[in-house]
Amino acid sequence: MNKPVLPKDLQTDPDGPLYVAQKKIYPQSVSGTFRRIKWYLMAICLGIYYFLPFVRWNRGIGAPDQAVLIDLPNSRFYFFFIELWPQEIYYFTGLLIVAAITLFLMNSLGGRVWCGYLCPQTVWTDVFYAVERLIEGDRRERMKKAAEGLTLQRGAELVLKHSIWILIAWWTGGAWVLYFADAPTLVKELVTFQAPMIAYIWIGILTSTTYLLAGFMREQVCVYMCPWPRIQAALTDEWALNVTYKYDRGEQRTSLKKAEQARAQGEKVGDCIDCNQCVAVCPTGIDIRDGSQLDCIQCGLCIDACDTVMKKIGRETRLIGYDNDINIHRRMEGKPEVFRMVRPRTVVYSALIVGVGAIMLYALMTRSLLDVNVLHDRNPLAVRLSDGSVRNAYTMRLLNKRAFDRVVAIDVEGPAGAQVQVVGVDQITPERPTIVLGRDQTTELRVLVTSSPDAQLAPSTPVKFHITDIGLGEVASTSDNFVTP
């Protein structure tokens, strides 16, 4: 039986490569508005990332004084005046929701703003490119040296470049580890080789991944590994502003000399002189004039390159700029441009960000710093004593989230005449145990609740525990059941 023949464009060479080979890209340096914005944002983001672990914040005696700290041994997260416990993981959930919706809003307003200016892959790749240009020269010099092959000077430059890359990558990995321990102390331990082995392991992992992703894979990460280009394509609309070649101005393309001759004769030609500077500066090596592409991270460098050329030839700038196809068609029809930043999509995203943020802020400002959890004993569920009373046992966990010790009283509300007793704790008043909770810690107690001998008990009676801070009056409550044998 004959096998079906695939169309020619769907046929594949069984001996050919499974993936497209990486094409070496030599981005040219460029100056301009968007390049400056990228430098400023890079300096701010890297400055925060590298030096934030060394910022101090006074939380009192005995508490960590690092402003931002992920304290895994003690299950705490500190962010300046905020201290979060494992039970409050929902704050991180809310933060992730806000971050995701913010990405959606950014995409609906200015396209892949995150990819072009704030993404860690973009930031560190920019840093690595800057080092490469400083040592090996700009685009033409690097291409020439690559074509000439390895020489003694070329080898020395490569060794210096990769050494600096590894140093930056090592600093990057080391900075991340500093968020999980006291930064000055850990730095001293790392230098004297007294730090925990897990710290060296994670620094090694993060150093190698930064070195490989920013130094070698570069645009491949954006094109093939990152899911965001594919996601954002489904979230955008026709009004979103993207880095766009304005073909209504640029076409038909021609050389500068021919364009001047044509204009001298009264003919209409496009502003694009086909200089390919927009391609030369692109970090992913695409031609923005081919339209919207998955590879474009919309960093805006092609705008700066084109503006530089337009100024030199005396033409209007922003032949490439933030625009959309709607305005291109409106200009072609002789209509004025329209920018709709406020539209249902952006209003909904903004409302969601404000709503979720307000809920998180309210929950944070009104959260209780005293908490209680109770677990009923399962074996046995209940015991009848010799005097006819019934006793239930519970395991109680009390959480004191404040940075000082506090005295609390335990009350029970449920079966008539019920009394509560804490095992192993001396009680000043039999009906109301009072204990001291250590600061910023969890205290586990064994609690016995006993009904009166003459109480009429149902098979299961709701019981409520109240924990009251004697000094502050703060109350925490929880419920369970009181059962009879």
C-alpha cells in the first residue's frame, strides 16, 4: 500500500537537524531615548537586587535586622515592617495575582514592556553585551575578529570577557543566596569557606545558569524557552501600542541618493532608505519592517537607531515607534491618529489590580497577631469520669506574632459548667488558665475540657475556645466539638 505524500512545505529531511541552528548575532551599540531608559532601569533593578540584602531594619532585640529576609529555618518572611508566617501564604498568592494582572495591563498598553526593559534575561544579557563591546569592540570589530579566527590577542580578549561574565554571574548567584540568611554574616562565612554547603551549591547553580543564559543562549531564551511571547499574543488587542515600522511613511523604500532625486522631481517616495540600522541594533536579529514577530522583545533600540538616521538625512523622526495598525490605516486615509489607552480591557485590569491590592492591604492591616488552632484527640474521643462528668482532650497551638512576650488567658464556651485545664501548667484560677507566650513563636499545649457531672449533654456539642491577651485585650478564637462517650 502506497504511503501518502505530504505537501512539499510539510516534508522534512529525516537526516536534517531537529531544531533551527542558532544564528550568531552581533548587536550594534546605539544611543537615544530608549537606550537611556534601559540603562536607568537596569541600574535601578540591579542596584536593588544586589544591595537590598544589606539594608537593615530594627525589629527589636533578638529579632533579625535584615530588611528583606526569607528565614527558612524559622519559617518566616520579613519585608521591612511586615512579618509573614507560613499560615499567611495567601499574601504571596495575592501578590502573584497582582503581578500577573500587571503584566496583562502592561501588555495591553505598551506591548512587551516587561520583555524589553525589566525581564532578568534582558537585563543581564544587556550587561553581558556591554562587557563584550567594551573588550572586543562594536559590531563590525566583533564580526571581523570572529571571521579572522583565534589569535593571541583574540584569545586574551575572550579570557578577559568570560572571566568578567563569570564574575557577574557569581555575584548574581551570591546576591540571591543572601536573601536567605543574614547578608554580612553569610558573606564573611563564604569568604572564609565556613558557609553551609547548600549555599555554595546554590551559588554554583545560579552562577552557571546566569552565565549560560545571558552569555550564550541570549535571544534563544526569549524565542524558544519563554512562554510569555505566546501568552501575550492572546492577550493583546488592536489598540495596544507596539514597536512598529510605520510603512505608510516608509514605503516605497529606496536609497538616500535616489530618494533625493525623486523628491527633486516631485515624486513621492518613502522615508526608509534601507540602511538596515534597525536590524543591526536588534538583540534578536530581526527586521522590524517585516511586521509583528514573535522574536521581537520590543526593547525600542530600533527606534533610537532609526531616529539617528532620520536626523542625519533631515527627515521626521519616529519612522519606527510605538504605534498600531489602526493609526497606520487612519493616516493612510487622511484621518487623525487616535490613542485609546482607556478602554474596557485596561479598565478591568486596573480595577482588578486595585481590588486585589486593596483586599491584601486590608487583610494585612487588620490581621490578628494572636492566633489559635485546636485539634481534638481521636483515641479516645471522650472519657467519662467516676463522678459522671465527661472529659475531652485537645492539642492547642497558640501563635504569638508579636516581638514581645505576652500573657494570655484561655476560656471555653460550650457545655454547661465546662472547665478547661492546661496539662503541666500551674493555674492561678482553676476556671481560667493563664500562660505566657514567648515572642514570635508557636506554643503547643495539651488542653482538657471537662463538663459538670449533672450536665445534660448531646452526642456532640459545639465548643469554642477564646484566647485573650491580658494586657492588650486582643482575642483569638477557634471552634471544635465536645462529644460524649
